[in-house]
Amino acid sequence: MTDWQKQLRHICDNITALTGIPCVAAWEYQRNPAVLSCLCAQDDVYHAEKQHLHQHALEQAAHQQGIYVYRCSCGCAFAVALPKRAENSWMSSLIAGPFLIEQHGDIQLPVLTPKQAQALAETMRLLCSELENSNMMSSQDSNIQEEMLQEMYLTVHKENKSFYSLKEERKLQQLIRTGSKQEAQQQLNHLLLDLYAMVGTDLALLKQRIGELITLMSRAAADGGADASAVFALCDRSARELEYLADFDTVDAWLGAMLHTFFDMLFDFPDAPHQTIIQQAAAYIKEHLSEKVSLEQVANEVHLSKSYLCRILKEELGCTFTEYTNKLRVEKSKLYLHCGEMSLSEIACAVGFDDQSYFTRVFRRQVGVPPGKYRAGKTSA
């Protein structure tokens, strides 16, 4: 074992000593999967399935700030962490578990709340990143490690009752509407942890709640100006696929891929060199869509001249400022048309058009049919 591997093993030993939760370096697990086991360890295919599960978790962590908390089919939870400079490397990663995110009968495992599980994963990430950055810890680095471990000890042992909060759902909706990708992803991670804790080992309830959450996110995305047709198509597809998932492992793997697709569709402009500027402009327009948003207001918001902002929109999105604003208005109007409760004049006003006739002309030009016919097709489907 190299000196570097010994340092990583020392971190794992300290985490285990402080929390009571087994922790190993991913390279150790790859060499000997028996170092981690849980309630389904007696199954013949256990180690092969768990290797696949942990590998998938590391891949998910690479997309989610380097940490991921997940559960296997028996209800036991695990956490993985990736250092900042090695987000696809088994060598530098840590795996901790099994533990519980709520008490299950007489099972004798450490029990964490969702917030404590998140704190454990975040601390693991900080520790292995510190080692990755320094390669070999100096005495000063060791002091930093001790401070991190002490903070983890206080967090994991603190009494903290958690529950699934509708208020947190509304916060997620608002972040999606305003295009705040990183904050929305973090908020969703916290919500999913709470959700897993709430449903326990009830797979049917988990699938039901996930379906509700995806519907909620889809409506927020359409309300925020995403392509409503694409968003609702993804929502419909997810409902069909979710129905056939048979265990926690497949639900977890499917959910990670689905959410990655959702966030890419909602937030990313992959071919735009000025991606950040476009996202900021889009977020501001979406937030003030029912108002008379001017080019000058948006240009001031992104700290550009009006002419330069117009040039960016034309070159990278192929439209003028007015065309782009109207596109966002039409996409939001589709959400109201989907619901079928508001009149066309009310919808036109809600999305910022001066009158219904102008709304109808713009909608027909973009969608190919007038809003009334679009609604009839959706409500009769």
C-alpha cells in the first residue's frame, strides 16, 4: 500500500470511528467487494449487483457536485464522494455505508436524517479533495482534516427530525421558473433525500411521489418558458417508464438519468458561446414575462449594451429580442392552455401580450395553429 493510499485509509478509519458507518476507498472496494455488505449480502449475485450499483452512484455523483446518497433494494443507504480533480476516478473516491435514513424495525445500523446523510457525503468529499490537492498531507493539512471530522461528528450526532416539506417543493418550483440551475439541483437533491426517508421501503409510494414531483417540475419548467410540448412529452414518457420499474435500484438509476435529461433540456444552451449571458437574460425575461419587458431592462440586467445583447441573440439563437420574448410568452401560454381554465383573453394578458388578437397571431405563427385549436387538441387527447 502506498503512502497516499494509507492516508486515504486513515480518513476512512476516522469516518468509521466517528459515525459508526463503514467507509472504504473505492479502490479497496473494487479489489475486494466483501469489505462492504448490507442486508441482502446473502444473495448469490450480491457482489456483482452492488458493484454495478456503486459504479452507477459514482457516475451520478460526477453530475451532482461530487456527492450522491442512494439506497439498495433492501433499504440500506450508502454515500459516495468524488474529489474535485478526479470526478470519474475510482482511485480517489470514498464509499460509506450501509446506514439507514430512518429506523426499520430491529435492524441494527446507524440511523441518519436526510440532512445528516448529506452532511456525511459533503464531508467525505471535502476530505478526499483535500488529500487529492496535497497528495500527502502536511501537519497543517492534518489539522484541517481534524476540524472537518469534528464538524462531521457534531453534525451526525445532532438530534434533527426531518420531514418532507411542501414549502421546499415550492422553493424548487421557483428556482426552476427563474432558471437557477445549480440552486435547483441542490434543492432537488435535498427533496429526494427527504422523499426516500418518508417512503421507507414502500416502492409503490416512492414511484407515486416521484411521478408527482416530476409533474410539479414539468409545470414549473413550462411556466418558466421552457418548450411546453417537449416538457410535457418528457413528463408523459416518465410516467410510462416509471410504471414498469420493479425495484429501488432500477428506480434510482432511472431517476438519475431522467433528471439529468430534464435539467439539460430546461437550462442548457449547449451550442451558445455566451451561454451564461443567455441564461441570465432568459431568467430575467421569464420572471417578468407578464410585464412589458424592454430590451433596455434586460441589457442592464446582464450588464451589456442593447446592441451587443441583440447581436448575441441573433447570432446564437437566430432571433431578435422581441421574437425571443414572444417565444417565451407562447411557451408559457401553452401551460395555461393545457390546464383549460382561463379564457384566451386572460391568457394573453397573463403572458404579457397587449391583446388577444396579437396573441393569436403570434401563437399561430410559432405553433402553426391558433391557441383555441391547440387547446382543443390537448384537452381532447
